[in-house]
Amino acid sequence: MNKTIGNLAFLSILGAVTVAFAISFGMGDRAFAEKQLRKFENKVNKEDRNDIQ
């Protein structure tokens, strides 16, 4: 029973952090978010090109 309570507490905290991140990302500075996503996309694309060669 204690293990179940611990799992529930952990998942609740993880869910709360995830929701808080999603809200802050959505309501925060959209230009900053767009810039970070573009950097990530460029990095992924660069790694894909390196894998092909």
C-alpha cells in the first residue's frame, strides 16, 4: 500500500510539473519559444544530414 501511495505521489508531482511547463511555454514569450524550437529543429536536421553521409 505504501508503494502505491508513493507511486501516486510521484506521478502527481510529475504531472503537475509537466502541466506547469506546458502552461509557461504556451503563455510565455512566444518569440523565445519559437527561437528555441528552431534551434532544436536545425540541430536535428544537421544530425540527420550527418547520418546520411
